Amino acid sequence: MKKYYSITELTREFGVSTRTLRFYEDEGLLQPERRGRTRLYRAADRRLLQEILRGRRIGFTIAEIREIVHVYKEPPGEIGQLKLMMKKIDEKRDDLRQKRRDIDETLSELDQAEEACLTRMVEIGVGT
């Protein structure tokens, strides 16, 4: 395993922009070493970036990701992080299930509205 990764290597590997990596750095999520203007990312930074991107894909906000990362770095450490992560997963799952119910309800309402339009068009003699 490499000791350091350049910003270019990470952007290519993960398909993100340099702006994205700098944003995560500005947000305090990543802290690469600096040599002049060059950022050097450690293997731990690479793994953290992988977890940040996974968190974003499943819908966590930057604040939620920051909270999860912070819990890992402070007591109770990994156990606290895992418990917090499970809580956040449950919350996200509940949110998604509610959105699914809302979408299903909206689709049903659209079907009913369409059916009412078609019925009325038949009543007034307009072909579809």
C-alpha cells in the first residue's frame, strides 16, 4: 500500500473533482499533509474519503458525516460511531420509506385525476 496519495490520484480513483476534495478539507473532514502547496493524502485519508462518498451516496448530509467522523475520533470511539451510524441508517431508511409512501400516494392521485379527465372527455364526446 502506498504511503501517500496525490490529489490527482484520489480524484481519478473516486471520480470526484479536486474542488470536492478541497471542500471536504474545508469542512474539516479530510486533513491531508502539506508540502508547500502540495496535498499529500495518507491511506487513512483515502479510506475516510471512501466512507464520506458512501455516506453521500446513501443520502447523509455533510453535517451528519462530520458527526459520525467526530464520534470515531473522540470517546467512545468506534463503538459510539457504530451506534450513531446505526441510528442514522434507521432514520434515513424511515425517511425513504415515507418518501416512497408519498410518491405512491401522488401517483394514485394522478391516476385518479387522469381517469376523471378521460371520463369527462367521453361524456362530452371528445375522442382521446
